Amino acid sequence: GQQLNQSPQSMFIQEGEDVSMNCTSSSIFNTWLWYKQDPGEGPVLLIALYKAGELTSNGRLTAQFGITRKDSFLNISASIPSDVGIYFCAGHTYSGGGADGLTFGKGTHLIIQP
Amino acid sequence: ETGVTQTPRHLVMGMTNKKSLKCEQHLGHNAMYWYKQSAKKPLELMFVYSLEERVENNSVPSRFSPECPNSSHLFLHLHTLQPEDSALYLCASSRNRGLAGANVLTFGAGSRLTVL
């Protein structure tokens, strides 16, 4: 099946710094999703991208759907302590439309140092 | 209560025990899912139910047995598990099975399973 390469695996940053993470694949996706998982909780959807080249913001978060449809990035500006968690990308192909067409990355652990 | 609720949040069991995980959604969704989350691995899809009918089973061992008595409830029955089955088991739901457009997954908080 498809694989997503998500990087970096972890990030140690200072509060107030900007954050950038990305996902790449050798396969084409029709939808890119970014989820965040707080400690002890399930993933929560942050941003959904549906068109190649699309740039979408949600507060301090900005995500883009790559032109090639094989990559996506997520940026967080001016990080705050509550940004700590694991960020997952997910790509969806429309093969059958079901969850078997949804592939997750391994996640980026964001740790904010005081 | 709203969203997707999973119980228990934590479960420790021996390899010969029988236990069950429960998931309940109050979102009016028609599709429900079980995912396995292990450290440093992508989320693994286990089972999909659409309108109470199992539509996908991703080569999951028979020691995991799902049950969907109605569109709001989903169970995962566990029997004779192995230590490598220790993981966070996430339940999710979506309005319909076809994950396109605004129809995305809503996850529960998960059940942390430890098999001794």
C-alpha cells in the first residue's frame, strides 16, 4: 500500500518559535489531512486540503497541498505550550472512497522547551 | 454527551483473559472504525462498519472480534491476546463510509491495552 514519510520525527523548540513539518509520498493523494493528538487523547482534525496547490489557515496553523499531489506541509507560527503533541498527516485516495484509502504518517512529536 | 466515547480508557489483561472494548458515538454517524496505534508506527485500520455491516477487515487476527449492534455502538472483543497486541486502540466514526470532502474521521480518546 501507500506510504507517507513524515518529518521530522520529533522537534524540540522554544516557545514563540515557528514550526514546520511535512509529509511526502511516492503516490498521489486526492486529499491531505492534518491531525493533532494531545497526550492521552485521540487525534483531532486540524486542517483538510482538497485541491493541489491549496493553502489553508486555521489560526496560527497553515497547511498546503503540494502541486504534485505527493506532499503537504504544516506550519505553526509563534508556538505556545498547548501546541505540544503529536501531529499526523494523512493522505486519502479515492479508490473505493473507504478508510482503506486513508494512509497515515508516523507522526511528528512537538516538544516545547520553557 | 457528545463525540466519540471509548471505555475503558485503560485495560490490563493476561493472555488467557477475555475482555471487550466499547465505543459509542453521539454524532449520528453511519460508519464506525477500529484503529490500532503502536509507538512509532502509522495508525493501522482494523475494521470498518457501515450501517452496522462489516465492510472491511484488514487481515486482523481472529483473536480480535468486532461487533456493531447498532449504528451508535461498536465493540472489540479480545480473546487470547499476545503481548505484541499491547497498543492504543482508537475508535472513530464518520458521517458515511466514503471519506471524501467534509466527511472525515472523528476519533475517540482511545483505550490503552496492556497484555501481560
